Amino acid sequence: MIKIVGHFGFHKGDRTSQPYQSTAAIAASTKLVFSLTGLLSTNFEFRLMFYQYSNSFYTMQ
């Protein structure tokens, strides 16, 4: 959920407010989401899709 909030923040164009700290926070949130995803779902394809989506988000910055 934290990562989704981070996504909305960037989609609104809020890139000027300390992007490096935001990226670090999103990276930490990603690890948390990965942990929750691993607990909630053992579906490998879903995790792989989520991983690719995260990578495309990082390359967008």
C-alpha cells in the first residue's frame, strides 16, 4: 500500500520534492511489499509481473 501511495505521488508530477529520498523510500516500500506479497501469494507469475512493473517505474524517473 505504501508503494501505491508513492506511485500516485509521482504520477501527480511531484518530482521536485527530494527525489533521491523519495526513491529510497519507494525502494524500502518495495521490499516491504515483496515480503507481504510473498506471504499473501505464492504465485510466481504474479511476483514476476510485479517485479517487471517495479523496474519499469524505476527507469521512468
